[in-house]
Amino acid sequence: MKLSRVSAYFSLHARSYLRSRSALFFQIAFPIILILLFGAIFSGSSYSPSTLVIQNESPSTVSWGVVDAINSSGLFKVQLIPQNENLSNYITTNSVQAALLIPSNFTSNLYSGGLGFVVLKGHTNPTVATADYETLNGILTQINFRASNTTQKLVLSSQVAIGNTGKTIDYYVPGLIGFTVLSTMFNMVYTVPNYRRERLFRQLSFSGLTKSEWITANMLFSFLMLVLSDVILVAIGIYAFGASLTLNAETILTSALIIFGGLFFFTSVGILAGLVSDNEETVSVVGNLVMFPMMFLSGVFFPLTFAPAYLVTISKFLPLTYFINSLISVLDYGNISTVAIQIVWLLLGSAILFAIAVKLFSWKQK
Amino acid sequence: MPETVIDVSNLVKSYSDLRAVDGISFSIKRGEVFSLLGPNGAGKTTTVEILEGVRNRTSGDVRVLNEDPEKSRTLTFKLGILPQDFSFIYNSTPKEALTFYKHTLRASGDIQEILEMVELGDKATTPFQKLSGGQKQKLGLALSLVNDPEVLFLDEPTSGLDPRARRNIWNVIKTLKERGKSILLTTHYLEEAELLADRVAIMNKGKIIDSGTPMEIVERHHEDDNLIIRGDGQVERDLAAGGFQFQRDGSYIKLRLKNIRDATSIINYLSEHKTKFEDFTLKRESLEDVFIRMVGEIEEDETE
Ligand SMILES: Nc1ncnc2c1ncn2[C@@H]1O[C@H](COP(=O)(O)OP(=O)(O)OP(=O)(O)O)[C@@H](O)[C@H]1O
Ligand SMILES: [Mg+2]
């Protein structure tokens, strides 16, 4: 690997890229249009108090105390349902907007010094869900605060993937960052077969450039473009739509790390997908096959709240889901520790996949 | 004696059951222009690409500047390569392309000068996709010159060029030859090979069927020379009376000559008989005539 060659190719690539209107459009303009669109659509949504169904499977002084606190906040109309009722059925038959489950291990967990989880279920509308989530979280935080002399902690977990502030835009910023990273894959899926067909790799090899240098220069450039477009996205999210993201040195660095891992991951997937498609038709088939499921099922454009269970299951197999969820945790919740493992996996998986892609990616003719 | 820069012996390249190159041997000396000729699919490009290190061979021995192109990592820096189907990043300009090669190959040549040499001076900042076919080809040639290489591989450098541009490329190749470069040139233009090449090899179906200087090849394979006389029936009658064999071909009368000097006696004979004829020409076969027959004969042999 020669840095001088990497930088020479970087410069060649950057110039041709910046001359290409369509590339610039998809890298920079398209995400901006999307965030403006989403921001505008969801900016009017507001919150109105709703009924909260509560099922307490762990009756105890503490758990009833929590129910009382929620009730007395006046922010929800609390409606209790018996322990033996099937909560999921109840939610469907009565079209319940929000239901809180205090699971059977809640009390014992707390007494053994652990965390007491409660689960929010049953939303069909992401905006309302966000608001409910936020309100409940607020109440629980207060309870936690009052009980701060003890080691007990109440934690609300939600089965809807929504940001913690009640603004939908908070959710879309990480989602669209995911989209920008995904576009690097898109680039590769098209570039690799195209360069092979035009025999540009052969032509580039006459310059002494190696495939690793080619990939490195490409990724460096992509990373710069990602940073640029993602900074713009975050800025628009914050200044135009009042997104409340947790931005500090740690979350920014962690996000950059996640994006970097994602870049490796999706570049590798792109190269591999590009290698299997050897003519123009297969390029678009493979491209769409890889691109669209990820785009729509990973929650880039909408949370999977609306989706049937089997789609949610599929989404669990899509790497982009974890990528976006990690970003949501870090940027929306400022929560780095719980995604640390995911980030390690992302980087590890990317490294392995990258090695495979580089190995299989041959510049020579057979 | 000049050193050998390219040495090929018993080179074989198979694609599944096709032997695209079938045991060929040749060598090129420093400063020599060597031309590979042959019909489409003869195996020229395959041979050249093996020498460039772009393709791996099936068997045989190949040395370029005393290195094995399949293994060497440094050979690229000493070679200039214009591939047959040259293409480049469609949004890059000739200037950017040359700058890139100049940096990576650590060359010192002047970019504008090279562009002028191939007549691309005024297209330095035009994106590749907006160049004409011939201009693209010229960029390919320019890129092969950036590192002032010792050995050049030019695979059909003039295909797609207009006659004037072709002559310009010929001049570039002549200049390179004067500077002592060794050049492996493939072409479909036989007059190009005749003009530029010190030696040629004629390939067909993966084999070299003959090689030598263009003169030698013509000498070896040309059929009898022809004397062509333009004239009327009287000329025919007089020639018949003199016992000469001839063929009528439109307004021409064609006589095959065993020896080119026989032409003198025929013309003398006609003058002595005061036979009137309009004019005459002596026709010797060109490399192209010989080439077409050599390649054609093989085709016919196979269909028998
Ligand atoms: N990648 C490949 N896979 C299979 N067969 C190939 C491949 N490349 C070339 N061939 C075959 O090898 C033979 C020689 O091809 P090559 O390109 O060397 O011919 P050529 O002499 O350069 O012809 P042309 O004058 O048309 O350029 C042809 O029959 C061709 O079909
Ligand atoms: Mg060829």
C-alpha cells in the first residue's frame, strides 16, 4: 500500500465524482430533500393525553406505587386490567393505544438490586407512541429521582422504536444517516461491475495502483462525503426542526465510529454484490435486491411500528437495522454503553466481510 | 548485439477447450518494432495481455525485460500499454488522467507536451465521455507514454482513427523508435506494419504461421508478379501469336511473370510488332495480398 498512489487516485476520483451531478444528488441533495420532507410532514404532530392500560403482573408495594404515581400525574387516564387477561389479545380487541406491562419479575429484580423493567406496548401511531413514551419516561424518572436514596432503578423499555423526546425528527436523523451510509453500498454495486465491463481496473493497474489502494481511496472519499452529508443532516434536524440530539464529544466520536464501521460493512457488501453481477441487467437486479429490503425494512423511512410481525423478524436479520438502532441509542439517548457490544460486532463483522471482499475482488482476467 | 527485451517460448493460453494461443515463440530486441498480424480472434490480444501481466498464461515461458510479467510487481513502471479496447473513467479529463499516471508512476514528463504529441492539446479539460472515439484512442496512447517507457505494447493503436490522425500516430511511433524504444504493435492495417515494423509475425488460430521482415514474408509467399497491359483485341492477338499466356480482365490484360525481368522481353516483343497499347504496369504483391492468401489458405485447408 503506497499512500502517494492512494492520494493520487483519491484526487482523480474526487474530481470525477464532483463533476457527476447524479452522484452529488444522491449523496448530498437527496438526503437533504428527505429530511426536509419528513421534517415538514411530522412537524405538526402534537400530543394529547391518552388512556393507559396497565397490567400489573408483579403486585407489590413498589409496583402499585408506580401505578399510583402514573395515575396521580394526571397525564394518563389509567385503566387497570386483571392479571389473568391476555394483554396482547386485549390490546387488539379493544384497539388500545398504549398499555403498560409490569412484568412478573419486576419486584424481585428490584429487590435483588437489579433494574425494574416495565414495557410499553400496543402503539399504532408513532407520533402518539413517542409522546406516550416520553411522558411515561418522565414520570418514571421522577419516581427514580425521589427514590434516589436507594439503589432501585426503574427502567422503561418500549416495544416501539421511537426517540426519547417525542419528536419524530429525532428518529429520522439517525435513519437518514443510515440511508447515506447505505448509498456507499449502492455506489459499489454499480461501480464494480461497470469498471470491470469497461476494463477500468486493468487500465488503473497499469499505473501500479493495487485493488487495496483503489478501495482505500474510495472509502476515504466516501467517508468524507458521509461526514459532510451527515453533518448537514444533523444541522438541518436541529436548526430547522428542533431535533434534540445528544451531541457531545463521546456521542459524536461514537457515531463517527459507527458510520466508519458501516462504511466498511456496506462497501464490502457492495463489492461482493458487484462481483456477482456481470452484466447490466443483473447489476440492477442485484442492486435492487440488496438495496430495497434494507432501505424499507431497516426503518430508514418509517419505524416498523406499523409492520406485521414477520417483517419485524426480517428486519432483525438486516445489518442496517442494528446500524440505525445503534445510532438512535447514541444520538437520541446519549446511551453508548448499551450499544458498545453492537459496535464491536459491527466493526468485527465489517473487518471479516471486508477481508473476504478484498480477497474475492480480483483485478486480473482469468 | 542488442539485448532481447521480450522473449516468448512455447506460450500457450487455453480458455476451457479453446487454445487461444497455441505454443508460440518469438523474441524482440531492444529498439525493434515488432508487429503481430492476424485475423480477428487469432490470439494477438491474448498474447499481448500475457506479456503485460494482465492475463495469466496456461504454460510456456515469458520474459519481459528479464522479468516474469505474471510475478513482477515493478514491471508496470517500465512498460507503456495501450490496450485494444481502451476506456477511462467517464468523468475524468485527459489532463487529470495523465496527472494521475504521472504521480503514480513517478514520471517527470510534461503533460501538455504529451497531449500535443498525440494532438489532444485542445481537449485537455474535456471529460472522457465527451471525446470522440479517435480522441479517446489518442488519450490511451498518451497514457502509455507518460512514464517514458522502455517497452511499449500498442494493441491496434490506429483503429478508429481518420487517415490523417493515423499518419500522425505513425509519426509518433517512428519518433519512439528513433528514441530506441522497443514496440510490440498489433494492427489490422498491413501497410502500417509494412511501414513501421522491423519484423512481423503472422498469427492464425493461436499459432505463428510465419515471421520475418515484411520483405522476407512477401518474398517467401508472393505469387508470380504480374504485368498488366491496357489495350485492345490486337494486343491479345499479337500476344497469342507470340505464345504468351494471358488473361483478359476488363480493359486489362494480365500476364503472370515467373521472373520480373520477363516483363522487358514482353514489352520489347510488342514494340517490335508495332502493337499499340495504352500503358502498362508491373504489379508485385503487397504484404496484404500475401497475408490474405496465407490466412485464407489455412481456412480452406480446414474446411476440406
Ligand atoms: N476471456 C476470454 N474467455 C474466453 N475466450 C476468450 C477470452 N478472451 C479471448 N477469448 C478467445 O480467444 C481467442 C483469441 O482472442 P484475442 O482477443 O486474443 O484475438 P485477437 O487476435 O486480438 O483478435 P482481434 O483482431 O479481433 O482483436 C478468440 O477466439 C476469443 O474468442
Ligand atoms: Mg485483439
